[in-house]
Amino acid sequence: MRKSNESKVSATIAKSKAPDGSVRNLAWFGIIAAGAIVGILIWSMLQIQNDRNARDEIAEAVAASIASANDQLTRSVHYTTPLFQGDLIAEKPPTERWEFLDLPEDMRTTATTQMGETAKDLAEKIAGLEDLNRRCYHFAQRLQVAEQERLACSKSTRSAIGALHASLDVAVGEEALRQAIQLRDYRNLDGDDKEKAAVEFVKTFRPVYHLGAETDEVVELESLCDRLLVTTDRDLLTDLKDNYISGCLLRLEREITAGTPVGPLEEYRNLLSNVMNNLLGEGFRRHSTYQTIEPGHGGFFNACENWLLLQEELNQLEQLRYARIDEFVEARNQLFTNLAEFSNGSGTVASRAIRQAMYLILVFGVIFGLVFTGLARKISDTIVTQFTALEHQAVELEAASLELKSSSEHLSLLSLVAKHTDNAVAITNAEGIIEWVNEAFERMTGYTHEEVAGSHWFDRLERSGVDAEMAEEFHEAFASQRGIDCELSVANREGDLYWVALEMRPILHETGGARYIWIERDISGKIAAQRVAETLNSELRMAERYAGMAEVATGVLHNVGNVLNSVNVSANVLRDSIGSSELASLQKIAALLSEHQSDLSEFLSDTGRRDAVVQFVGRVSTQLATDQDEQLKEVDQLFESIEHIKAIVASQQSFARLGGGTESLNPTDLIENAILLHSASLTRHGVEVVKKFSAAPCIFASKHDVLQILVNLIKNAQQASNGDDHEAKSIEIDIHQEGPNVKISVKDYGCGIEESNLMKIFQHGFTTKDEGHGFGLHSCALAASNMGGKLEVESEGLGKGAKFTLTLPTTESIENAGREAPQEALV
């Protein structure tokens, strides 16, 4: 039987080796088919290459135009930079316009279809930068003119003040000389002439120190002009005008016009009027109600204010510059994206050419396939017979080869990961003995593989000073063959500690044994960043507290300045009243009676003389009584002003000294203190506070935190009301009890809040102000939560105002709960 099978196989093989014309025909058809396919492929490749060359040429032209746009941006930045660094722009901006895409006509259509809109947008952004250059140049000219005008007004004002100062100095000298001459003549006279000279001297005598006070006021006015020149804040500029310059000019005017000047009165008035016009402008007006001055036309003050307005416009121009640059960069990046898409479009052309080639190949394939099928069928039986026995063996070999290849690739990948990762990797046996470490472990710890191989892993933890609790947790995880994740500090070879995130995982074998893989990731930078963030957060909270105290102090200074104006006026009235009293007349009659002391009866025996003396004494007594009443009224006014100043300062000092402890507080007193601390800003901006207070019990909270929250809410309400178009601006403050809590609400009718911002208003860093830092309301909400309360906001939308409500627990509710302070926030 075996021999029969062998003979059949031999016969089959012999048959397959017999000459057959079909094999030769099959070879010829194969050569022809291969030639046709190669020709189709060459034609397709030529199409793809031509399209690629055309697209590359367009891409190079577009890239060159983008580079030109970048140069235009650089020139624009260099042109405008001196203006924002405090220098002037000397040269005019270039007039030539920048053009984009200088492409051949046959390529322009292709490029425009994909990049035209973006290129047009980029050209518009360049035009915007060129327009900004022209604006910067004209603004620089305006700024130079304003600076020259400010310096010229300063010079003319100082000249006018100097003329007044010099005139007063001359008057002092002349008065002193006149008095000296009178005294000399008095000493040379005797008898009735000497008595007449004495009376004349007393009548015309004016203390020189009066002129000294006027000179001091002129010196103070010169100092205020220096402060106007260096002031960089418009509110401070107005404050100097209304609270300092106004009082100084008022006192000078009173001294010169109401007193008895030594020199020519009209000359002093003209000099003072010249000073006022140079300082405050022609046609300035005083408002007695608000104790302010409305500047006239021209003048040093208007020049300083105009210069500050130009500085604000300069800041806006700088913001516009940054915005234009950002828009240019965005358009340029979009053009880069479109250019990349355009360049990648060659793939689409290539795909189309390949599809055409595949269609032709398919047609030729069908034709030649039919021929191949007929010829192949003739020789297939022979081939099947020869390879049937080999198929099974080939399948088995292929399966084994694939399995071996897969295992080899998997092991190779694992080896590469462990070797080249930046994380330190170590493998220990079941007893914890280190068997292998990677290069990252050597770099991170400083130990080589040879130094740590064979040592125990837990010895390294002990050298790093890991606490007993952590070490026990490692031992338990190791014994129970479970993984562990933790963060701890370990020591390197030099003993320096660094933080790592450690992962330990067991590798279990089918035989029951185990190995452990240890992976360490260096997180020292993360830990350091966390600590820096904690420090910065603490400093930010402290800065917020100092900012609140600074704002309160500014309001206190403004209030005290207004009261001091009244104090100065009362003091000047008292000085004028005392200086012009009838005491001198009383002294004269006393001297007359003293002179006739020896013959007083005979002197007064004359009825006419006696009646004249009695009438004179009665008139002087009546006038002195009237003067005394007026002086007492002014003294009372002085005491009231001083008490007002003491109340303002005491309120600010109590706010600055507040601690962080909780106590029982009267909410009404807290609101009154908060309003007092912010009264200056409210008055300055014309905002009325409407109080709607209901009877409410004491609250248990931190006085500092509650005051800080209330001052912040009142300030925000006042700022929101500044943009209100209504002439009458007001905010409402309401207080009432609701269950175990007291609710304090601050409502304004200002700009309002968008609905999308209501959920984000208390988030850290969120702000709708140009110069805000996003920490005020966030810290207020945290403070309310820490006191067992909450801070809420309501608004119907933009332009409809907003209402902030602070809810805090009452002292009674805390005592009933049996705890000193609230432990959790309200829901």
C-alpha cells in the first residue's frame, strides 16, 4: 500500500514537470499586465508631482508675505514703544500701504479660494496697526503741547505768587520803617505834641506779625503749586484744590481785603487776583454750599488736570495697541493654519489620481484575470498536489512564529519603558531584596545598580527617616501582597531629602511566588509650588485687609480735611474779632482816668465830661458783651468740629485694631460704623444712604470680618451707582431678623449683574472691573462662611441694580445650641 501511494505521488510530480505551453502563455500575459500597471502608476505619480510643485510655489509666496507682515508688526511696535515709555515720537509714520499676496495670476485663484478671506483679515489688521501709528503720532504732539502748557502755566503762576510775596515783604519793611520814624519823632517831642504823637501812633499802629501770617500763606500756596505739578491722581488734584488751595486763598483774601493793610490795598488785591486767575483760570467760581471751587478758563490747575486726562488716554491707547497686536497674531496664526491645509490639499489630488489609476488597473485586472484564470486552472491541480502536504506545516510554523514575535516585542517594549522612563523603577524579590534598578533610579538616588543590588528595600526607608506609622503600613502591604500609593520624602546618596510619589505593586507568578515593582516619581517641584501657593494666598488675604484699611484711611483724611476747613474759618473769625475789639478804647479811657487820678472828682465834676465818659464806657461794655457772645459761638463751633474729628479718627482706629475673635455684636452699630468709614466717598460721589433698620438682636461674629464685609459691599454699591444716569443716586441698607439669623442687605440701583455671572461672582479671581483682582467678594464669602453665615446676591440683569445679603446667626441661637461659635455654614 505504501509503495502504491509513493508511486502515485511520483507520477503526480512527474506530470507537473511535463512541458506545458499554458505556463509560457501565463508568463507572457503576466509581463504585459505588469507593464500596463507600471505605466498607469508612472502617469499618476507625474500628476501628483506637478500638483505638489504648484502648491509649494504658492505656499512659498504666502509664507514670504506672512514674513513681510511680521516685519510690519515689528516696525509698528518699535515705532510706538517710545510713546509708552515716556518719550516722544519725532518721526511721522510711513505713508505707504502694505499689500498681501503678490502671486502670479494663474496661482491667485487657487490661493484665494482657500486663504483669501483670512489674508484679507490679516491685511485689515495691518491697516489697523498703521492707523494706530498715526494716532500715536498725533497723540504725542498733543501730549507735548499739554506738557508745554502745564510748564508755562506753572511758570506764570509762580511769577504771580512771587510778585505778591515780594510786595508783602516790601510792605513789612516799610511798616517797620514808618513805626521806627514815629518812635524817633515821639522821643524828640514833649508836652501836648508828644501826647498827640502817642495817640496818632496808637491809632495807626498795626502789628507786623499780621503781614508775617500773610507771607506764610503765600509760602504755603507756593508749596501747594509744587504738589499740583507732581500729582498723578485726579481725585488728589481735586482734593488739593478744594481742601487746601481754597482755604489758603480764602485766608489770604480775608487778610488783605478785611484787614488794614500797610501798603496800597488796591495793589494787593490786584496781585492776589492775578495769582487766583493764573492758578484757577479766568472766571473761576466758589461754591459756598460744598466749599469747592469751579475752575475758570485756562490756569495752572486746568493745565494739570488736562495733562492727567491725557495720561489716562495714553493708558487706553496702550490697551488698544495690545488688542491690535493680539488680533494680528490671531489672524496670522489662522493664515498659517489655512496655509497648512492648502499644502496638505496635495493629498486630495494624489488620492484622486490614485483612484483613477486603480480604476484603470481594475479594468486591466479583470481582462487579464479572466485569461489568468483559464491558464491557472490548468496548472492548479499540479500545484495543489505539491503543496498540500506543506500547508499544514506552514500554518503551524506561522502560528508559532507570530506568538514568538509578539512575546519578544512585548518584552522589548517593557524593557524600553523601564530603562528610559524618568521615574525611578526597582524590582525586589518576595523578601524585599533589590534585584534590579533602572537608570532613572541611579540618577535620582545617586546609587548605582551594583551598590544597591542585594540590599533590602526597607533599609532605604529607614535611612530616609520615614516615621514608624508609615513604615508599618509598608510592612503590612508587603506581607499581604497588596499595592500601596503614597507621597513621602526620601534621602539620596548625599543625604538630601526630596519628595516622591511612590507606587508599589506585587507581581504574582502562577507558581505562587511573587516579586514587587517600586516606582518613584519626583514631586519636589509640586510640593514646593503648593507651599508657595499657600504663602501667596496668605499674603493675598493680608493685602486685601491692608487695601481695605487704606481705603478707609483715605475717607477719614477727606472727612478730617473738610472739618479742618471749618476749624480754620472759625479760628480766623476769632482772631479778627479779638484784633478789632473795643479793648483799645477801654484802655484809652482807663489811661485818661489814671492821668487824673489825683483830681478825679474835680475832673468828673464837669457834667458834660462825666456824661461823655459814662456813655463811652456803656457803649464799650455793650460792644464787648456782643463780641464775647460771637466769640463764644465760634468757640462752640470749634469744639463741635474737634469732636467730629475725634469721632472720625476713633472709628478708623477701632477698625484698624479689630481682632479675629468672635463676640456678641450690635448689628446696627456695625452698619453705622461702616457708613461712617465710607462717608467721604459717598458724599463726594453724591450717593445717598437710605436706612431701613428694624429691631434686630445681637449677632455672634468677628467684628473685623463683619465690618470688612459691610465696607466692601457699600463700596461696591457706591461704585455701581456711579454709572447710574439718574441725578439722585442712592443705596438702601436693610436689617431685620429672620428666624435664628439676622439678615443685612445692601441694595443699589446701578449697573447690575449679568445672569451668567451670578454663579461666578464669589469665585476666586473672578472680577468684572478693569483693575479688579477678584479677591474682595471671594474673601467676604469665605469670612461669612467661617462665621456660620452666608453671603448671597440677587440681580435682575444689567442696568437693574443688585442686592447683596449677609446672613449671620444671633447670639441667642448660638447660646441655645450650646457652643461658643458656629461650626458650619448655613445651607
